[in-house]
Amino acid sequence: MSREACSRSSGVHPRLRRRAGSVIGDRVSSYRKSRWKIPVIFGVALALMLGCARRAELATLEHSAKEWPFGAWESARAYTYNFVPMNSHDQMSVFVDTRRNPKIRSEHELSHAQAVALLNRVRELRGTLMVSKCPFPRHAVVFFSDMSEPVGEVDVCFECGDVIAWPDYPLSFEERYRTDPESGELAAWPAYDALVSYFSQLFGTFGEPTDWKEQ
């Protein structure tokens, strides 16, 4: 039987068979041409996502570089130390560079919310505020990098009232101790009170006294 006769016996006209074959061929050809576009589109989308994430990361790092502790931090711990009478030879911080104070009395991990709350208060105060001539701090919170290295420390002397931050904001004496033109009082008092009050509350949650003589 001829091919035409076979087509007629099957009920399909040869022209329709050729047309169907042409449509299928066109679709296969179209698929082959568009198949390369899928990984390209995916690659472009992935590159855009990574670019956005990198820009966000750089913006975060830029913000961190402008605000205390002027670098990225991962965790924070609260310390009591130097629970001894005031003297001139004890280390007046938890860390000097990476050297740890030998008279650390207690250590507590802060939650992320607690660390951020304190961080905001340090930034509001703009770092150090000395209100006496004889600081001898015994309470501190240290911020650590993801490598467990100290990147920032804020110490409070509840006996003398001093707040000492490291690293500190590069402020002049006039900027740090400027007065409010209306009240005539130190402009930093509200931020100072907020920080010292939060420090007292924070150490209270850890069951630590603010008066070293109550140990």
C-alpha cells in the first residue's frame, strides 16, 4: 500500500499530517531556542538579589562605622569587677586592648534586646561623661565581635557617677559639656540619667548590686 493510500485509510489527509508535523517541528525549534534563556534569567535574578544584599550589608557597615562602637558587634556581656576599695593601681576597665581584668567578679550574657537598648543609650549620650575627678568603675558591658574580640566597652562608676565609653566619640570639651540655653543645665543630663538608670536596672535583673559594699 502506498503512503498516500495508508494516510487515506487512517483517515488523516496528507496535507494535515504535513501541517501537524510542521507545527510540532516549530515548537521543538522554539523550545530549543528559548531553553538557554532560563539559566540566563535565573543568573540575572540571582545577581540582582546578591547585589541588593551586598548593598544592604555595606549600608549597615557604613552606619556601624558612624555610630558607637564604630564597628560590627555580635554579642554583649555584663561584668562586675574591682569590688574593692578605690585605689590607683587596679585596671579601671574589663579590657585594656585584649588584656582581661584579673579582678572580674561576675559575668552575664545580655540578650540582643538588652544589648540594643544599652547601645541606643550610649549613642544618645555620645559616649563618655565624667562628673567627678576620681572614677573607679565597677560595672561594665562589653560588646564583642563574631570573633569574640572586644570592640566596645561602657563602664559606670555608681560611687562617683562617671560614665566611660571605649572607643569614645571624638567630641571637644565644649561639645560634650554644652549647656541647654533655656535651662542652663548640662544638655547631656537626660541621656546620662537614662543610661545610668538602665545600667542599674540591667544589673538588677542579673541579681548584681550597684553598691560594691553589698557584695
